[in-house]
Amino acid sequence: MKYKILLPLIWCFFISVSSYSLQIKDTIVTIKQLQFSAKKALENENFMEAIKYLNDANKLASLPKYKSYKPDVELHIAELFYKLEYFDKAIEEVEKAISNQEMYNNYYKLGNAYNLYGIILISQGKIKKAEKFLNKSDSIYTALEDTDSKANYYYGIGLLQLYRGNYNECITNLKIAAKSFKTQKRPFEEALAYTNLADALTLVDSLSYPNPLLEAKNFLQKVTNISTKRGYSKLLVEKRRINSQIYIAEKKNAIAEQEFRYYIRHKDSLHQIHLKAIEKGLQGESAIGDLNQIIANQQDDLRKQDKSLFFGKLTGWLSIALILILSLLTLSLYKNNNLRAKANELLQDKNTELQEAKENAERASQAKAQFLSTITHELRTPMYTVTGLTHLLLEEDPKPEQKEHLNSLKFSGEYLLSLINNILDLNKLEANKVEIEKVPFNLKKRIDGVLIALKKSSEAKNNTLHYEYDNSLPNIVMGDSLKISQILINLISNSIKFTENGDIWVRVKTAEKLPKKVIVHFEVEDTGDGISKKKQNTIFESFSQGSLQINRKYGGTGLGLSIVKNLLEIMGSQIFLESKLGEGSKFWFTISYDISETTGDSKKPEKIDVVVESDILENKKVLIVEDNKINQMITKKILEKKNMVCAVVDNGMDAVKQVRENDFDVILMDIHMPGISGIEATKQIREFNKTVPIIALTAITIEENLEDFYKAGFNEFIPKPFNAEDFFEKIKRAISGNEFLIR
């Protein structure tokens, strides 16, 4: 009788164990299949599909039984975000994968993780750290004698040498990688290696490498064949950029410009696709959080079952019947616990939905800010082409009807540049990326410089600019001179815009003076159009103007006052407004400054006017340091119009070499270049040449770090695109050696 009861129980036990084992195997196969599907979707640039597959795989790998598969899934997610150019998220995922791989001692996967980490770091310009992780991957591949995987290392080290400007070494490594990728039948990686090979060949010195352009064309043809067949649209777009470099080298500037315009236009489309995929990926992460909560609940239930089983062991095997009763009781408790958990989940559903909506909105805002920052910076390079070529055409004595069109084009370019700058400023303020400096500066000289800069704009509208300054204010104060300039320029420009044949007053006076601190009252008043009571409540919001009629009459985006409001809030102040429609407006605010103990002004030069002879630029030798071929051509032609003698180099190392071997009257230095940056090149030049003027001519915005640029050895900063008058004025000032003289 005893054995008759035991046999069915033993049989049920073996069936349950067998079923459990099959379930585990099925889940592992599912994870692998999802990863494979994601990889294929990623190669075909179906980013939405790839994200869906990886989210599903990540959910399964998050279960405790399958956690050893999670690092591999995380590595695939990191690769996805890298290809979407969302580098911060890619680094976050690859660091998690490396941490887990080190825990499980999977050296093959760890080598791949190190290699991917190095490639992502190259994209962010962190070269030393990238080289460290690439070397780690090489050590693992060598120890495992894995020649196929070592192709990943050769590709990564090739990209590193491309960034450093070591083009011959780059070409050697990328050729090894491309050959191995082809043997392994990895077409996407093969095409990617060919693309970077062609890029390097357009930049290599033809004296040290024979027929580089012909070889570059051959590699681009291979890229076209593979990408067209398999739908690699991103590589086809990149091919257009490299084509433009080849045509410039062959002096086919018209075709080069067409290729570059195609590249810019389609790159923007790819950014939009990437942004949508990033948003979908971030939304999918919230589902992982829900799954982790379910896992935690299941673990609590399992611990309770373990306690029940432990109690059963202590009581002994009294009888089979007693075990069955305890099992039934445990099952009942388990079900009751699940019911309670579900009831709690129902109560928390609304809170969870609200929290998820909030997190998704924050992530979408962050993705939007990153996209805005990237695209506005990308717009500066083609804008430089537009404004530069317009200036050159206006200098070539065009016909009257052509001159009218060119002036319209110039105005539109300057308006678009102003819009880009305002969006960048607002984007930085909303993302809390603006920091307030506290350095000594001459308050009066700073305000004088602002008024000098705006004097012509005021006179153009027949306005009288009145300036009242309290001379009892201390000369040197501690604060952020650039921010107060930006605030006053926006307020005074706003008054000039809406005032014609009128008066504008700028008043600066003491509000309160303490032993080591002064509170300064700033006021800008005009006799312009004024603002209605209704609109005064919204005038400081982004993209807000007084009315639709005002927008049509005066134009603009309505960002200036929003920037003023945000800057003052960061500085612990606020803007006040008093206005009557048709009579004028008055804006005022106060800022607290510490009184500086120093007697001299900041080492940073103020913006000032300098009187120089008109022919001072003739026959002066200029070194143009610029890696973009189109920008080289435009800058050179603009300078040659003034009879200046131009020499051009592509990178920082060649610039240092040229300055050692030749004498130049001025150097125009780009910042972001292959190899060493413009900042590092300037530091090296200053080690042996302290006198040659060096001007930063770049499309990046560096206003918030100007102090660092002056410390590096720059004399002046010219943002691209530039105003031609300001451009030549700053060059004249640098050549004449009168940077610090006030007219």
C-alpha cells in the first residue's frame, strides 16, 4: 500500500523536472533567436524592428534563471545605440555588459565588449581611453588565438589612427580588417571598412602614398555595390561626403558642392529616423522595470516556499499524506499571495502610468535637446559656405539685378544664423548646461563695448542712444562679463528694433553698496511701439512676440527676451517690465557683484574698435588651418581679395611644422580636426613662438569657455559663419598689435 502511494508521486516529480528542463531550453533558444533577428534588422537599418527584438530578449534575460545571457543582450543594445549615434546611452549599456562579462568570465564576449567600447569612445573624441580598451580586446583575442574576432580590433585601431591623422597606418589596419570581414562574410562590416578607407585615402599625403584618389574611388564603388544590394542607406549617404572631398582635390568645385548638399540634406533625414528609434528604445526600458518588479514578487514567493519546505524537513517524513497536506497548504498560500499582489498592482496602476508618462516625457525632452544641439551645430558648416560664397560674389562687381539678389541672400543667411545662435542659447539654458563664471572684470568697459557694437544699428534707424553711468560704482567687480553683455545686447537690440526716430536710454547705477558687495541697477528704456497689458504676461516666453502684426512688420523669433529671463534667473535675479502701447517700454533688473580686490582688468580683451590703415592686410602672410576642403577654398579666396598671401594645411601637426619653418603674420586656426585639436596645436606653437597672432576660426560655440581659449594662447575668436567687416577688423587688430587699445 505504501509503494502504491509513492510511485505516482515519484512519476509526477520526474515529469515536472523534465517539463521544467524543456522550458529552460526553449527560453534560451528564444533569446538567441531574438538576438539574431535584431542583428539582421540592424544591418538592414530597420532600427524599430531591432529595438523590438532586443527589448523582448532583454526581458527574458532579466529573469534570474537566464541572467548569464544578459551581458550578450546588453552588448547588442550598446551596438544599436552606437549606430543611432546616441553615444551616452551606448556607453551606459556597454559598461553594464563589461561589468557582467567580467563577473561570468566569458573572455570571448568580454573582448568584443572592450572593442565596441573603444570604438564608441573614438566617436566622442576620448582617444587615450579608447586606445586602452582596444588594446585590452587585442590581448584577449591574441590569448584566445581568435583571428576572426581580431578583425574587430584592426577596424577599431584603424578608426583611431584616422582620428589622429595617421592616415598611412589607418589604411594598413583597415585593409586587414576589410579582408577578414569579407572572408567571414560580414558584408556590413566590410562596407563600413571600405567607407573609412576611402575617407582616409582622400586625406593622405599623395607624396607618401601613390594614387590615393584612384584607390579611394575603387573602394567607394565597392561600398556602392554592397550597400545598394543590401540597403545600407547610411553608407550611401556617407559616400556622398567622401565624393565631395575627392572632387575638391580634383578641383571640380561645382560637383563637390552638389555632393555635399546631398549629404547634408539626407543626413538630416537619417537624424529624424534615429531620433524616432531612440524614443522607442527609451520607452521600451520602462517595460523592463515592470518585469523586474514581477521578478522580485516571484522571488518573495519562492522564499516563502523554501521556508515551508524547510519546516517540512524539520517535522520529518511522518507520512506521505502529511506531505500532501502541507503541499496543498503551500499552494493555497501561494495563490492567496498572488491575489494580494494583483490587488496591490491594480491600486498602483494609475500611479505607475503617471510616473512612466513623466519619465518618457523627460527622456523625449533630453533626446530633443541632444538632436537640436547636433543639428544646429551641423548647420553652421553649410551656412559658412552660403555666406562666404555670397560675400565673394558681391566682391566681384555683379550686375545691379544680381547684386540685389545677392544682398537678399546675404540678409537671409545672417537672419538664419541669428536664429541658429538663439536656438543654441535657449537649448543650453533649458538643458541647464549654462554655468556662471565669477572672475574680475571692468564693468564700465564691458558696457561701453556693448554700446559701441550697437551704435551703428541705432543710427541706421535714426535713434539717439543715451548712456547714464554711475561713476561711484567700483571699476572692477567679480562676475560673468559675457552673460551681462548677452543680456544687455538682447535688451538694447530689442529697443532698437521697435524704435524709429526716437530715443533709447541705458542707465547703470548703484542700488545698494555694502563693504565687499555692490548691487547694480540696470535699466533700458525706449520711446518705441510699446507692449499691450495682455502681451506683457507672455512676452518673456520662448517664440513669443507682441502680436502677429508686429511679427510680420519686424520679423524675428521672439527668443531674445526669453534668453534674458533665463539668464537672469540663473544669476539669481529677475527681469521687470513697464510699458504703454504706443509710448514705449522700460526693462530693468538688478545684479549683485562682489567687489574685486584687484586693481587691473581681466586678462580677457574687451570688444573694442581699432583704427587701422585700409592697406595693412596687403602682402601679409596667413596660415589657414582647416580640415574641410570647401571651407579652405572660401576662406582663402576671401583673404586673397585683400591681396593677402595664404598657405593652407589640413591638420594641427602640419600647422605646428609650418610655423616652425616659416614666418606668418597671422594664423587662422580651426578647433576640431583629425589628429590634435586646434587648442593643442596652439599650445605647442606657443612653446616656441609667443608673438604670432592666432585667431580661432571655427563653427563650434565656445563663448562659455573663452577664458580657457585665451589661456591656451589664442588672441581672438571668430565664429563661422562670420560677418566680413568683423572678420577683417579682428585680423587687422591682431596684425597691428593693438588688441588692447581703445579708440
